[in-house]
Amino acid sequence: MIKVTHFNGRQLAINAELIQFVESTPDTVITLTTKEKILVRESVDEVIRRVIEYRRLIFSPMNSKAGNVEGKR
């Protein structure tokens, strides 16, 4: 999930796996695979940055220094 700000100021968490594309019209519109469109305050570049950050977190090796919970005992 990534956090974004709906155009009305409300905070939303969106499933990043459902994002089909992000466009600037000139406002930023996120289109989901369900065809739902969400107008957000973040720029296209910021939404992309958050998706990349999410994917790095999800796909990082479990035994990396940052993710190794057992090593912190």
C-alpha cells in the first residue's frame, strides 16, 4: 500500500499492485486495474517514487541487514 492525498485533502492508502497508470491532466490521476480513477494532490513523479519505495520494501531479501528481525535479538 502507498499513502496519497485525495484531492479533497483526505489521506488514502492505495494498493500499489492495482495501479494501472498515473497521468497528469494537469492534476494527477491514478487509474486502477478496476478502472477506478483517483484524483490526488501528489505529482506523477511522487506517486512513482512511492510505488518504487513500496516495491523495494516488499521485494527486498528477508535476511538483509535492514529486514533481519532475528539478528536484532
